[in-house]
Amino acid sequence: MSRRAIGWAAGAAAAVLVAAGAVTYAVADSGPDSGSGGGKAAQRTPSADSADAGFARDMAVHHQQAVEMSYIVRDHTKDEDVRRLAYDIAQTQANQRGMLLGWLDLWGLPKVSADPPMTWMGMGGMVTAKDGSLMPGMATNTQMKKLATLNGKQAEIFYLQLMTNHHKGGIHMAEGCVAKCTVGVEKRLAQGMVDAQQSELQVMAGMLKERGAEPLS
């Protein structure tokens, strides 16, 4: 995979972060204490069971695992392309996770819910946790432990396979926010996640092919 392709994916991720920075300020400005008596702004503050809050909570959890996987592979390979991709994913998703949790604080909403993950998407009864895999695309605890035991090409392949599934699950969730969230800036950030992760999926498909491997079934 060429450096240009990896750089293009990194650029897409960076664009999401730049947009997200503006999003944070916009959400803060639209909080319940943002003037005009708070009446109009208060109406824009999501409820705890809204799609906006559910997406923020669930995607924060989803992103945290991607960050963990990315730092594991950085320590287990010397391949500069994989290390660069992993670093870009870790930095992008760590920053986005902080923003998602920050919005919940701004909205005065809890960061955890008694409802099953993805209830806000109408999938609460269909998603069952399995060995630490709380949502579609997430790796299991067993897979995370296996990744930590691999090195070199084997670590690269398994990371790319796990992250491919992870991105597919993340894209599905972000598309759900685009369709169901009501806070405009959050919908736009979710669409930015879709665009950036789709470009990274193309990069990872090429990197797997270079290593004679395919995505997990």
C-alpha cells in the first residue's frame, strides 16, 4: 500500500477531527445555558434515551477498543505503514471519544445506561455481548489477547482483520446516528466518521492483499 494512499486516509481522518473541533464549540454554544433565557437552547438538549445520547455512549465504547488495538499493534510490528495507520486511527478515535463523552457532560447526561447497547437504534434486543464483544464489529476478549501475543506480519494481518470488522460495525452505528440523531453537528460528525472509515477500509483491504491475507468471515 502506497504512502500516498495511507496519507489520503490519514487526511480524511484529520479532516474529521478539524470538523469535530468546530462541533465541540457549536454544541457548547447550543447548551441549555447559552443565552436567550435557555428556552430555545434547552429544547435542543437531547434526553438520556435519545439517539444522540445513545450514539455518544456506544461509540465512545466502540472507539476505546479501536484505540487499544491500535496501540497493541504499534508495539508488535516494525512495519512503518501499519504503525502509521494504527497511530492515525488511535489519535482520531481517542479525540472523537473525548468529544462524545464531553457532549454527554455538556448535556448533563449519564455516560452509561441500563439499556443494552444500540437500543437507540432499535437493536437492543438483538445485540448480545459475547466474550467482551459488546457491539457489532467489536473484537472479543479472546481476540484481543491473541493480538497481544503476535508479532510482525502475523500481528499486522490480525490487526487489519480485526480493525476491518471494527470499522464496518462503527460505520453501521454512525449511519444510524446520521438517520436518527437530532443534533445537527453530531449528525455531521457521524457522517464524517462514515467517510473516513470507509476510506480506511479501502487502505486496509490493500494492505491485507499485500500480505496474502483476506478479511475475517
